[in-house]
Amino acid sequence: MGSEHPFDRLRELCARLRSPEGCPWDREQTLESLRAYIVEEAYEVVDAITAGKPEALAEELGDLLFQVIFVAQLAEERGWFDVVKVCELIHAKMVARHPHVFGDVRVASAQEVVQNWEKIKKNEKKRGALAGVPESLPALLKTLRITEKAAALGFDWEKPEHVLTKVREEVEELAQVVGRSKDERDEAKLREELGDVLFSIANVARHLRVDPEAALQAANRKFAQRFAAMEALASARGWSLDGCTMEQLEALWQQAKAQTDP
């Protein structure tokens, strides 16, 4: 490999892996087979950010970058485009969508930037405002993106308190379905009402400028930490959680909270 630039060396490495003299496994890969690896590497980047570990973040960003260049290598083999074209496209897109930096547009806030971004994007692609939201996004993140795009076009509640009122309405509608007997309960309606509650809560998070996915992940970690403490407390007493009464489980839970809460 003759190139000295790390990016070029990585590009040459991907081409070598795909060559007849390269790796049998890499030669077998297709765009379809790489989808899961791309998602996995992206989540590992998120995990490294959450952990606050710079070394791990650098490594995981490298893994994700490798996937981008490797996919571009497969596209180049098909005669579609190469990674240079990918770089040119994203550069041109970012310049076009930042007229307040590279043009004469003036903005007073980040919210105006978002509104301009959505208008530019809509004009570029001549399609509905929500068409650019990927179908395979995790549901909470998808709700965040959908409501962001709708809000950028003026379709939004004025205050978080208004969204909270909507949450209460949706919870009440869910409660009405849950309150029916099992024989009378419409499972499709139950899923619909539960979905409305979750959608509204994610919308509250957006109004409060809280990432709902990150907030839920933090709640998951907190529960897992408390539950592990419960298991340790029960084990120290010679108990098994599945053999405890509800009163014992509640007492263990309160002790675990006291131990793990800051």
C-alpha cells in the first residue's frame, strides 16, 4: 500500500480484502449481509459515548468508518459510485443546508436553523416532510424525528404543558380499554391506545429537549442496577427471589434503592 493518508490506506485495505487475493469471508459479503453489521457498529458508537470513554469511542468510530468505506467499495465494484463520490455528496449537501454559514441567510436561533433545514430538504427532494424518516429507526427515535419534522413546519403544541395534557388524555383512553373484562377487551385497540401513550410521551421529551431513547436507556440501567442489588441482598439472606412474598420483594427493592441511589 503506497498511500500515506490514513483514509486512503483504509480504502486500499477494503479493496484488498475484496480482491481475489483477499479474505474469503469479505469477498462473500453483500450490501444486504452488511446491514446488521452497520446497525451494530452504530450502536457500539452510542454505547461508547454513553460510557464516556474516549479510547473506546475512537475505536468504535473506526469500526463504523470501516463499514462506510467497505459498503462504498461494494458499490464501486457494481459501478455505482465510490467513497470519493460519497464525500463529495455529503460535502455539497452540508454546504447547501447551512446557508446561514456559507450563504447570506441570517438566523437568530438553533430552532430557525432546524426550520430552514427541513424547508431546504423538502425542496431538494420534492416529497412529503416525513418521507425522509427511515422506516427501520427504533420506534422512540422515529417518533422524535417525525415530531421534529412536523414541528419545523409549524405543526406543534405551544408548550410542554399542552403535550402533558395530551398524555393524560391518552392514558385515560388506555385505562378505559384496560378496564374492560378480558373477554370484552379489543387487543388491537389496546395496542393502538398504548402506542398513542408512548408517542405522546416521546413528544413531551422532545419539548423538554430530552432524548427519549437516552432517557429510557438510563431508566433501564437504573432498574438493572437495582435488581442486581436485590438479588445480592436476597442471596445474602439465603433467599431466592422467586420464592419471596410480595412484601419481601418490596422490602428488598426499597433496600436496593437505598444502596444504589446517589
